[in-house]
Amino acid sequence: MIQVYRLLINFVLIFSPIIIVVRLIKKKEHLTRFVEKFTFFSKKRKLGNLIWFHGASVGELMSVLPLIEKLEKDKNIKQILVTTSTLSSAKIFTKLKFVKTIHQFFPIDNNYLGKKFLNYWKPNLAIFIDSEIWPNILTNLKKKSINHILLNARITKRSFKRWKSLGAFSKNLFTGFTYTYPQNDETEKYLKYFQVKKIKKIGNLKFSEGIYDSNKQINPNLKSFLHDKIYWCASSTHEGEELITAKAYLILKKKIKNLALIVIPRNIQRVSEIMTMFSDLGLKTHLHSLNKKIPKDTNIYIVDTYGETKAFFKVCKVVFLGKSLTLNGGQNPLEPARYNCTIIHGPNVSNFHEIYTQLGRNKIAFKVNNQNQLVKKVNELLKKNIRTKNIGNKINKIGEEILNKTLTEVKKFI
């Protein structure tokens, strides 16, 4: 099977110049650093112990930043290499202030390029994050007897079916890791199916992510508008969920005086469609991008810009998180939880099931199955009129415990 995989990767490599050019035109590749994917490195390897982290993109990178910060203080580590595959993650890395840590793009998983990568960087420990499984690089790490661990490992029901269909090939890849650290019970179960013996469940590292860009504030116009309002937020909404939240708002409006709703759609390209929908329901809306005085009779404030969600989490005590009522998967609830928000979500949260379960146990997150239950829960939480200040502290406490345990495990291999 590895030979078939190598043939496929070689085929991709042949056409990679065309793929790169297309991605450059679409501004999905770095104008000069894309050559790192072909092992033309832009940084140098220092003498001494080097720890290598690899994650696909932004989410994986953010989950290990607190761990990297702690490892930077270890005198036995001279350099930390972080590789990712996306331009967005590289841009985030440039904003971070590290002393020992550098970033490179992950090479195409061709056998020759993988060997060249390992011969140049000579990692003392390789750490793969989440679900990053690359057969050629993993095979070569094993041949070179380099310790490599799967950290915060995640295998979903869907990905398990794919790996299962590959039989012994999958088993050899997963059992080849020096150690595996699943982030949830589901992943632990699937790893055991592949006869992985070296397993230790610590918890999800996403709990240890810090609050970034916490200086963001809502604009003065919105602050003035919300001054005498009771309000809640529907964030990362997907098609169908705006209609549910708007109808819920209409029912709640009859029960709660001066009620306002803030809607943050996942895809702002749908804003025109959403505004028409709200207008058909007799609701008055205002767009965030207008940045001007908001009429007092506005019902729904629509956030039609990217990158400002955290500012709204700072002021909203009740947040409905989308992709959970009409679509399967859900959104990561930890960010609003860190800002002391109480979270409401639908039943379809398979991508973050264990996190939601843990938040539910701590009465930080509440599941609703339909519009009527949404109305009931929002009404209940708003009437309490309390912003639970210790929610963020609970999350940080869980995160710190997971982080310290992870650090202890990683240091065993240094």
C-alpha cells in the first residue's frame, strides 16, 4: 500500500508547479516561501536539541501555542520548528513573539522530499497534532528511530471509516507512533481498534488556548445602542439558523422589553439574503459595517465583517452557537466560554462532542433541539441577568491542568 501511495504522491508532485501557480494567483500561497514545500528552506538548523511540531493550519497551531511557550523556557531545547500547510497559519505565526521557535511550510509528502527534510532538520522529537497523518514522513521517522508522537489526536467516525478501509496500512501507521495522546474517548476507542498499545488520554489541548486579541472592543455606536437593551447573540450561524433565531426573537420580544439580537453569520456573503429574510418577518436590521448611529427601533444587529467576533463575546452573556441546529458538526465553544458567555447549542456538535459534554456538566453549555427549546432557554438565561464571571476561570483551570500534564509527557522524550 505504501508503494501505491508513493505513486499517487509522485503524480501530484509532477503537476505541483501548475497547482502552486493557481494557488499563487488565488493568493493561497506565499509569494516567495512556497519553495519550502519543495524543501528549499528559508531558516537554518541550530546546534542542539530541536523539537518539531506539525499541524495542518490555524486551529492546530493555536492549540499548541501555550505548550510551545513553556518549552521555550527549557534550556535543553535549542530550537523549536513549527510546520503548517496554510498561508493563514504562517501569517498568524509572524505576529507571535518567540525566541527559539521558527516556522516553515510542511513539505509535500514525497519520499525523497521527506528524507531531505529530516536529514536537514534532524529533529530529536516530532510532534504531530490532531489528525495529521503523512505516510512517507512517518515511515522515514520510524526508519531513523526518531521519536514521534501524535498529540491531541482526533479520529472522527467519518475518518475512522476511511482508515479502516485501508486495513494493515492504517494499523502500521498508527502503531508506528512512539506514543499517542487522544483528545477524547472516541479517538481512544479507534486507536485501540488499530491495535495501538501506547495510548494515554490527557484531554483536549484546545482548553489551554489563551485569549488572543482581547483588546478588541465593540464600536461606540453599538455600545450606546445596547446601553438600555437586553440582548443575546447568535454566532457562526449557517443557513436555516438565522430564520430559527429570528422567529425565536419575535416570541421573546413579547416577553422581554427592549430586547435586541446580534447575529454573526458564518458566511457574510449571505448577508443580503439574511436581511431580506428578516425584513419579510417585519424585523428592522442594522449592519455593523455602516459604523453609524443605530436607530433605537432596530431589532437585529447583523455583523457583516470578519475578525470581530471576540469583541461581541466580551459583551454578550448568552450566545447561541450555530452549525448545530441545521447542520452537523458544531463550532468550537471554548472561545465564547473564555469570555464568560453561557452557550446554547443544537444537538449536532459531533466535531466538539466531548468539549460540549464537559461544558454541559459544568452548566456552561446547554443543548436545545428546536426553536421552542431555544426560546425557553434564552428566556431563562436572560431573566437571570447574571454574567457568570467564573466561566472563563473554569476553562482556564481545566486548560492549565491539561497543559501541565502534556508538558510532562513531552519532556519524557527530550
